[in-house]
Amino acid sequence: MINFLILLFGILFVIGLIFLVRDIYLVGILPLFVLALGISISPPKDIEIEKTISKNTVMVGDIVELKTKIKIKRGIGLVLVKDRLPEDFILVEGKNVTAFFKGLGKLEKEFSYKVRCANIGTYKIEKSKILSNHFLNINGFVDDLGNELKIRVMPYVTIPRRLNPSKIYSKIPLPSIDISKGVSSTDFKEIREYREGEPVKFINWKASAKANKLLANEYEKEGKKTIMIFVDVGSKMFIGNIFENPFKYAMSLLVSLSSYFTKKNYNVGVYFIGIDKLILPSTGKKQFIRIVDEVLAISRHGYGKNYDNDSGIVNPLIDYIVESDDKHNENKKDNKNPVNKDIKPNGFYKSLKSNENIILQNSPLIIYITNLYEKDIDDIREGLTFIYKIYNKRKKMPIIIFDINFYGAFDKNTSKLINLMKRSIHKEFRKYGITTILWNTESEDINNIMRIIIEMIR
């Protein structure tokens, strides 16, 4: 377009000059002069952008404020600045985009906005997107400028301060390894295969060289109670939307339990069902941080998410519950939002089998956090039978199943149907001498749930 105008006005200038027609001469020379002046002036450039955030670590659901400062040293024209936000951040006040005209001299601008952090995880706020355009629309550029920000969105953690004796639930029998609080023994027990995540100092290098595989020394355990938490991170934990789903409540419960038990000097181990991720039992602040970091990594990766990218709403649940497994698997082929391929079909029983050595060595209290369906009954029954043999057929088993009942957010008929189904499942499992807790997230907050479990096992 610019080349065409230069050619057009150049021809008019030459014609006016040849035929000595003053008006044609001026029509050609004046626009050429303006174009020449415009070309000599650059679009806004030498741009500096600095983003700041009110808090780098927040709890899920918190609101944070972001500010963006813009400095432009040279050029004249239109400037558009947009801060790109993670999809799980919701704009609640202000705008994350601004536009203005840069005239002569230096210019400094600032805009701010507030966002709600809807999901847990570690997020990166990318560099700002810049559009700089010449005031005559001759040229311009698009670029990514400024600094990046990182923000950690933590699950909600709660530990009730005041506890009252409760007779509603039976006390959970803690495992027999309940001597006094102490440190690990140096008494040698056996040589076994090295497990991923264990300290390197336990590796027996001589035995490993002979066996041509990594072997580790096993020492006698002393004094600390052990809690092993199995957490479901499969697709059924993402029913709902990106703001409210069972996974969000499960992670808050996991972190709250881990915080409480590690402070009580218990060994806490975690196994994420569906991705085969194990955190070996340990205690203390480092163990708690290790668990939180893994929760944030899993949350950001998006394991199991199957909600629609536009609406954020998961397909109705009822069909999934009522249909047979075969029909569900057939329908899943046509699903526009398939479950993350990293999810593995590991259930409760297979997860227990995978951690058989840990269970045998530590005799832990087992906590299972999930979202129960009718089709889970056989799998869990098989898992309970497996544990029943390990714990010598006790009448009261050291197992707690947390069933997150998220469906109060659905219509009343759907919620009532699901609630009846879940209560029937719980009745079935209690025959095995285990404790089940149905957590209705609509009516009970995590503080109340933590109070219940602490009263049961303290």
C-alpha cells in the first residue's frame, strides 16, 4: 500500500513538474513529504515491561493482584499490551490488556488487575504480548517482552485446633509398630531390591555388583507409626469443572493429613493411583514439602482431566455410573475430550500389591481417598481381602476409605440417586471391619472432616 502511494504521488509530482501545473505539483509533493517524514519516524520501540505480583504463594481460591509497568523511549504510534494468563486464572477485577497512543517524548504507563487462582499447581505467567504500530500504519511489530512470573497455588490446608471427643465413629486401631518415637535403627535386617526414591546411602554396592542390579540394605524399623495414603488421580476425580471437582478436595485432604501426621512425627507415605507415583514413608518438614511438590506437579500436568476446554464442564456423570464398562469404553473412543493417556488403569487392589513390601515392613494405617462408583466394589473387595490376610484377619481393620461425594452441585434427583448408591457401597465395605467416610462437600468443609479423622486415630 505504501509503495503504491509513493508511486502515485511520485507520478503526480513528475506530471506537475513537466507540465508546470502548480496544483498537480503540490498534490504530489505534499503527500510525498508527509510520507518521507513518516518513514523517518519509527513506531514505538525501546520498550521495557516489568510485571509484579502481590503474592508468589497463595491458597487455591485466593485473589492476587498483578501490575504491569510499561516504559517506551522512542517512536510514535499505537501500542497494545496484553498479559497472557494461565487458563486456570479467572479475571475478577480490571483488564489484562491495555492500548494507548505514544506521542513525542518518553512515556510511562501502568495497569493492574486481579485474578482468582482456581486450581492448585505451579503456574508460569508468560512475557507480555506487545503490538507496536506506526502512527501512519506504515509498519510495526509484534513481540514478547518483559519478565516472567511464577506462582504456587497451594491446596487448602487445615488442622483443627480444638478437638472434642466424638462417639460417632469407632476408634481406628493403629498398627502394632507403635513403640516410642525414635530414629531408625542401625540393626541390619536384610538385603533387598532398591526402590526408586530411597536415599542412595542405603545401596549395597558390593551386592549390587554381584547381582547386576541395585540392591539396598534393610534395617529394623523403630518406634514411629506409619500412615500410607492412597490417592486416586484418575478421570473420575475430575467430575465437575476446573474450579470445583473431587480432585481439588482430595488434594486438600491429602496435604492436610500429611501436615498433621508429619508434625506428629508419624511416617507418611503416598501412592498416587493411576500414575504409579510413590512417595516412600518418611516424616518431618522435608517429607511434607516433598508431598506438596508432587501434588503441585500432578495438578499442573493435568492427569485425568477430561472437561471441555470451552465450557470447562464435564459430560454428565450418570451415564458413566450406570453404563457397563464395555459400553463406557466404546463411547470413550468418540469422546472429544479423552482422558489423559498417562493415566494407567490401576485400581485399589493392584496399588496395594505394588506396595506389598512397604505394607509388610511398616504395617501402616491405610487411607484411601477416592470417588466411589458401583463398579469399584469388586476391585476394593479384592484389595480388602488382600489386606485382611496381611493383618491376620483382624475384626477391625486399620483402613479408612474417604469417598468424596461432590454431586450436591448437580440437580436434586441426580444427587439423591448418587447418594443412595454411595451409601449402599459403604454399607457393603463396613462388613469387612473398615471405616468409610462419605464426605459431602456441599455440606461439610475440610475442617470438619479433619476433626473426624483426628478424633478417630489420635
